[in-house]
Amino acid sequence: MTEPLPPSRLPAGHVAGQPLTALAPMQDVTDLAFMRVVAHYGAPDYFFTEFLRVHAQSRPEKHILRSIDENTTGRPIFAQLIGEDLGHLARTAAELLKHPIAGIDLNLGCPAPKVYKKNVGGGLLRDPGKVAEILATLRAAVPGLFTVKMRIGFDDTARFAELLALINEHRVDLLSVHGRTVKEMYRSDVHYDFIAHAVARVRCPVLANGNVTSAARAAAIVGETRAAGVMIGRHAIRNPWIFRQCREQFAGAPPLRLTLADVRDYIARLYQATANVDFPERAHVNKMKKYLNFVGQSVDPTGAFLHDMRRTETEAELFAVCDRHLLADGADACEFSPEPYPGVIARPNCETPGAVADGCSLETITA
């Protein structure tokens, strides 16, 4: 086992000595509004932005800069980059360092075909030589914290050990590992043994990512992998209380029990937070469906809420469905399931361009 870097290099978590938690970067989700809503229910230790696209004509997206500059959550935020041009990656990192970020994060994991076919994100895992050049460039450009989020390979894991050696060579400060290959997308089981292997091989702390569905699962995954903590994506959309519940679980206390009435409050808060004067009502409702595709996995085992929600077109219709399913007699005592109900699938509907996944917007996804 390699000698770890001093943990003081990273910002302190909420609770000293506890495993760390992080909200995964998710395109079209982890914006300023969503991060503020999550913080209301219990912020993670770390936030990560949506990825900033880096190429010859790129400039940091203004809405992503807002999520950095107007961060009122009280927690550190890392800016994630995706790209392969060395000069423009260095340029963008220098621009971002003028903003109040905790560090720069590199996306080596996005599994969307439209992304990896451009040889960025998860596509770079096919070319460890190029990965080495990018890591060297960003390490030289970033005097502070430099972090990486990656998968365990592209279509197999043959190069995983080589990639981990590069993480050590270029002195990465924090590594988040999604325990699937790019080609496995979100369909397979998560290979937690590979995350455990990364923990044993790299000098920096490792966050375990992939199917962290609940506080109980987070504790089990940390126990199995010996990771420094967990990174949670889609299941934080479903349950924004999950980071608070993780802290309770890690402390040996019963995690907060949620009711359907609590979820109705979350939906109303999220709708208000994501409102925009230039956002037509139908578009706003459709945006909410993207979130509610995940929330509905824990509302009822039949999927009736999802069925009804997906057919709404107006704010009034949407909240009528929410009231019928979440505020019916006894809803204040009816549990919102800590885990997704088996067989209740989060999928895109006809109005939304893609479903949400860690780091990407995908055309199709299963829970």
C-alpha cells in the first residue's frame, strides 16, 4: 500500500473524522439553484460544478461561474473541466483560479457517446499517454488542489493500473472513482473491488462513486472499499437529505426518516428555485420532470406517481399530481423509501432531451 498524502491538503468536512461526502457533477442539474436546495436539506462536504467545456473557442460558461461566485452553501466547490487541448485546459484553469474555487477537477469518466467520441471525458481512458499529458499540464497550472473523476476503464479494465500510476505520478489531490467502465454506462453492477484497488494503490484520498443509494449503502461501500468517502449523483436528486443522513449513519445514529409530505416540500422548493422569468411554464414543468423521474423511484412501489407526473403539462397539473400522491390523508406518516423501489425505473420522458447521469446528460438511462 502506498503512503497517503496528508489529509490536511483537502478542505475539512462537516464532521472531523467522518468519511467525506460530495455531490457529483451532473450536467443540467448541479447548477446554483440545485446546490442551494441541496444545502437547505443538508449540504455535502464538497460540491462539484457541471463540466466546463474546454476548446479553442471556449470561455467558462456564465451560468457555471454563477454557481461558483454566488455559492452561499458554506461548502467548498470544485470546478470540473472536460477537454483534451493542453493549452486551452491550462488557459481555462488559470481563468477559474481567479474565482473562489476549492480546486480544479478533470472529467475522465463521462460515458455519453457524443462526449467520448470527441476523445474527451471517458474517451480519454483509451489513451493513457494523452491522459499523462493532460495531468502534467493541469498539475503545473494548478498550484492548489487538483482532483480527478474517472471510471475504471473504457471497454475493459486492462489499463486501470496504468491510469492509477499516473494519478500518483502527477500528484493528484483527490480521486473520485465510478466503479464501472465507460461502455457499461449505468447498466452493470458497480465493481467496488476496483474502487478498493484504487484506494490501496493511490497516495491521495479516494471517493467511491456509483449506486450510492442511501446512507446505509454509503456506510457499507466505505466499509467495503476503505474509501475516504462517497460521491453521490442521481440519488441526491431523488433524496436531497442523503448527505445529512450519511452523517447521521456515520455517527451511529438513526438516519432521518422522511415522509411523502417532506418530499412535497422539496418539490415546491425546487420548483421555486429553478423558476426563471424567461422560462416558459411548459419548459419549466418539463425541467421538473427530469428531477421527478428520480424522486418518484421512492414515492410508491407501483410507479403510479411517475405515470401521472409524466403526463402533466402545466404547473397546476404537476402540483395537483403531487398533492394527490404526496399530501393525501396520512401522507405525513407515509414513508419516503430510503432506497428506490425495485423495478421503478427513472427514464426520460418525451419532453425532456435526456436523463441525468453523473457528469453527463444521456439519451437513455436506467436506475
